Amino acid sequence: MPPLDNPLGTAPVAEAPTAFPAAGDVVAHTLLNCLLREVSGPEHQTAVADGHLLLRLPRRAAVLRVALRRTSLLGAHRFTGPVLERSDGGWTEIDWRRLAEHVRDELSLRTGVRNEEFLDQVASSHRAVSTALATRDGQAAPAEDDGPAVYLASEQSLLFGHRFHPTPKARSGDAASWLSYAPEAGASFRLRHLAVREHLIAEENAEDGAAAPLDRLRPGVPVGYRLLPAHPWQYEMLRDHPALRTAFDRGDILDLGRGGQPFAATASVRTLYDGETFLKFSLNVRITNCLRKNASYELSGAVALTRLLEPVLNDLATRFPGSAMLREPAYRSLALPGPDGSPDRALLEGFAVIVREGLSARLLPGTTPLLAGAVADEYPTGPGHISRLLGATGPRTALTWWAAYVKLLLPPVLAAYFDHGLVLEPHLQNVLVCVDDDGMPAQVLFRDLEGTKLVPDHHAEILAALPAEVAGPMTYDAQRGWDRVVYCLLVNHVAEMLAAVADLHPQIEAALWAQVRATLQTYADRHGRPPQLAALLAGVPLPAKANLLTRWKRKADREAGYVRLTSPLAEDVLPTADPDRSEAR
């Protein structure tokens, strides 16, 4: 066996997949991705040889092997088939459960920390993937010319989730409830409507009329009451709260039942869309890492950012007309007094709903929005997948598509950070790719102000005017903010989208990275070559969020650490981004 110190090596290249893998392989490959990136890779315990990845868990003295469909310049290889373990001089196939046990044992020895819930979370993720695959078999594909339906299908096509998270589809709650409200199941449903006495409504608006989309949901609410829509699943989980029951008995809250237009679940599960407005609800459901509820500081923070950043966002949209941010101009919730007289936090946060602009507010005419994560999926899970956008075109067209894409995506995110001290979070689930009739990128839309942060040195006056409990979670220091930008933009987003394009034309992977470098170089040359960008262009390692170790130690996402990946951006390892030259390779 070769020494485990050649992580790239060479491997035969297989065609991009046209069918879905088995749920067990999905879970196993995801665990291997995490081990490769966060554990065995940094400790130089991996090798590529004879078309396989070899990976050692040194504390367990276990050696694993999996066939490679394609290697990656970033080390984010594509796997195929089962995982095997070396035993008695040969190789024995192991299932995802056995692999998860290996991960558990290695991390226990490595960190000195035990995590009794880890195996159950992996099992939960496996059940969700199995259910999603079974459910998808009965769903009809939307017509290609039905833009709204294609968009929604892209939101609901993430069957496998984040491929560098150990439990991307783990969730609490019973399976029946999950299927009723999960995007993977194509869920669409009517909201629960509550009429709440006006003095018991908590609400903030960035401008007059910002909450109007909520009031339009149900005309004829009794005088003296305001409409509070609730996610039906959340309502079922909170309906027996004693203070809520008392409020119903007093007539302070009226249950109007379900009504109005159906809302569809988008990729985040708790954000729903009716074709006009996005509503981001709280869900007392643990999905992946976190309980998915709107914390009180996030409610005020979303509205404050919408109001205070309007000049910044307008500047970015003017300078980069192929990009825009969806605002979150209002929230509404329930302010029933608790024992101390202040609003009961469980109900305030549990019934909170944030209003997000609909697509029509920012979408360029004649374009179809697609969830970036669906375009970049390793497998063709929906109508927005890159294989469907590019079809049977050759590498030259793929490079043209890619050049247009990175020129839309990179500059506004960099300008937000360097010019405005604004940390956007453009990971694959927070960006919509808007394509023209030929499938070419024409616009990118950013969303979700929860992950948008401010660098204090740029925004001291704004932050000082906000309550400390709102301002604190709204900030990153400059270094942490830059790590977050680079991770979300280049590692989570660009690298994964690039991998999906390279699956179609593996011979152009280096040229795709060269185009990323050229776009960064152009921005740097025009804007004074900021030192952080100069370092990127020199090929310094790239930060990748350590999802496995964060989950293992049960840390909040905000406390996640980073591992450093060898960068493919250094100039001396990349060819010129020349479509003609790449076509001939």
C-alpha cells in the first residue's frame, strides 16, 4: 500500500452520474468527505492510488478505501460505490453504520469528548435520505417553460443536503409530520391563522406598510385584532402552552383555522413561499445542528439591517446590476406577558414570522431563478441542475457559462466586505442563480439576513444606536468576517458549483479555477489590491468550516472553527483560462 501522504494522486475519470445513489452510499460518502477534510486529511493520513481514496483513522488503526469517480484540485473528490475496510490483508465492505461507529470512536480518542447522540443523528439523516428518495419517485417534473414551478422545484430538490456535514438531513420530530412539511416531499399547505388583540402583537417595520403582506393573507379579521399567521407544524407543537391556552380562553387570541393561499416549503424548511412573499417562521425542530427558531435579537436585527443597510445595498446594486439582496422589512409575533410581565420568550420566538421580499421585487425580467445549491448538486436531483442548463454542450460553452457566473457572484460580495464592512453569507442555500432562456447566468440574488454581519470598525455609529443584545450577534471582527466570506463564497459555493461543472467536463477543472483567479485578480487590480485578496491570489490556504468537529463538540454554528485547505488559486499551478485551449484538451 502506498504511503498515505499523496492526497491528490491520479484516478480514472467516470462520467457524471445520471442516477441517484443508494441512501447508505450517500451517508457513507458524506462521512468520508468530513473525515477527509477535517481529520485524516489535515493529519496526512490519506492517499489516492489505483483509482481509490485510501484514508486512515490513526487512533483506531483502521484503513478505509472507496472508489473514485473523479479527483478534485481542492481535495473534494467524488466517490462511487461502497466503503471498504482493510482486514486480514484484504478488503471487506462496511455499511454506513459501521463507518459512523469508526468516526465516533476516532473522534472520541482524538478529542477526549464523547457524543452519545452522534450515531442517532447519523441514523436520522439516513432515514430522511431514504424517505426523500422514496418520495421523489412519485413526483412529476415541472414543465421546462414554467419558470415559477421550475424555481420551486429547485428549492425542493435537495435530497441529500450539505456533502461536508456529517448529518445533513438529521431532524427531530416524527416522520409523518416531517413528510407533511418537508421540501423534499414537495410540501405545500395553508397556514394557521390566529387573530390576536392588537396590544399583544409584537412588530417592527423598516418602513410604513412593510407588514402588509401579513395582513393581506386573510381579510376580515375582527376589529381590535391583528392577523398572526403560524406555521401549522409549529402551532401543533405550541398549542398546549399554558399561557397560550389561557389567552384562547379569554378571547385574547382567536383560532381562525387554516386558510388562504397554500405556501410551499423552500430549502430551509421553515421559510415558505406563496409566489409573492417569503415568510420565515420559527420551527421548534432540530435540523442538522440547530433548533430552527427566530431568536428575539434576530427579529430586530433583520428589520434593523434592512433599514440601516438600504444605502449600502442600493450602492452595490447600482455598481453590480447583476446582483441584489432580498430585504427582510418586518416581523410580527405574539407578546403574551410571562410571570415577570415581559413577553413570554418561548411564545415570542416560537410564533415569530419574518417577512422577506418576494422575487418580483428584485428579479430581472425574462430570467428564471434557481437555488444555487440545486444547480450545484452532485446528482441531477431537480430541473435546475447544471447538467440540464448546459445539456450536451461542450467544454467551451461550459467555460463561457462559468465566466459569466463568477463575474456576477464574486465582485459584489468582495465589495460588500472591503468597501462597506458588510459580511454577506453567500453559501449555496443563500443564493439564487437567475438564468436567461438559454440557461446562461444573468443575475444572482442573495438572501437571509440572519447570516449577514457587520464589521464593527465600519459601523460603530450604527451598532451604538442598537440595543447591545441586537448589536452583538450582528457583528464579526474583521478576521472572522473574512474567513466567513471566503468560506461561504469560495469553499462552500464556488468550489461546489465548479465541481458540478467539472463533472460534465473533467478536463477543464484547472481552467475553471483559473477563471476564478482571473476574476479575483481583476477585482483586486481595480480596487487597490487589498492584502487579504493578495494573499488569496498567492494561494494561501482556504478556510473550510469544520462541520464534523463542530457537531461532535455540540457547538453553535457561530462558534465553528475552520480547517485550512490547500488552495488551487496559486498562479503557478493554473493554466490560462482560455476556452479555445481548453476545448482542445
